[in-house]
Amino acid sequence: MYVFDIYHNEVAYYKTPKCGTRTLLGWSALLKEPNLYNEHPEWFIESRKKIEYPELRAKIKKIENPTHNQTIRFCILRDPIERFVSAYTNRILFHQKPRSNTSISDFISNIDNILEQEEYKDAKIHFTTQTQYIGEDTSIYTHIFDMSEMNRIKNILEDHTNIYLPDLHLQKSGNIVKPTLTNEEKYILKKRYHIDYEIYGKYMK
């Protein structure tokens, strides 16, 4: 688990790649230092290609041994098929991986072999199951959000901390059009991510 203390050990964020993590990175940094957005607006520029926001990451504290006792403990999830297409569009096409000309159909057919290659090491985590990051025990959370509820998350954080948070979207994929999947490809992905659907399907919008 990747768990972060984002407000005085009162709020814990359980991270899952490709589920609003860059936006939460920005908000988490602002909960630590509310003036950052005004003092360093360049740190919040959207779509800084191949730059992992090191200034913001330096503000966030990872909890090495989570105790799951914070007042607010939340994770964000996403429909696995939607997440897969987003990961392919951003991590493969936008970041121009060596085989970025590979169609999504070929990528799905050869995904395990492709992701084992060294040049795809940083992309691999974006195609794992979500349960690999947030676990299978839903009882540890006070809130489980779908990615479509980012405004609700912002409101809850603002209400708890009395800190204003701007609307942020720190990861985009330029003008790249997301590919469309066939019904057969959707079926393959539903089988691949069946554990996410079984445990967290009821929380997905």
C-alpha cells in the first residue's frame, strides 16, 4: 500500500495510479503549505511532460506502517476499463514509449510481454489491478470515491481543514484521442481486472 499523511495525521490518502493521483498530489501539498499555489504557480502547470512534480512530491509524507486510525481514510478508484484506456493513452502514446505505434488491440494481446521490458518499467504500475494498491479490505476506509467525485473529495478536504483548494488537473494527454475498444477487448479486460470489479464495483460510477 502507498498511504500518505496529507493533513497532520488526520487525513490519510491511499494511492492508486491513474486515479486522480496528480490532482491529489497538488491538493496534498497545499494542505501542507496553503500558500504554495500563489508562491509557486509554476509547480502546478498542467501536463508537464516527463516531469514528475518533484517539488510537490517533496511536501508529502508517506506512511511506512499504516495504522488505519486517521479521522479520514480515503481511496479513489476508477472503472478498470476506463483506467486501462487512460493509462494506454497517457503512459504509452503521450509519453512516446518505444512501441507507441502499437495499436491498443496489439497492446492488449501482448500486454504482459510488453510491460516486462525495461523501457516500460515506469508504465507497468498503471496497468496493475487497483486492489494491488488499495487492498481488498474495504472496512479500513472511511470514504471510497470514484474518480468522477473529485469535487466531492475537494469539498470534504476543505471542510475538514478549512483550507481552500483550487481546481486542479495536473495530468493530461495533450490532444491525443483515446482509442475505442471492441466488445471482445472489453471482455478480455473485464477478466483481467475481475478482482477490482468484484470488490469495488459497487463504488464505481
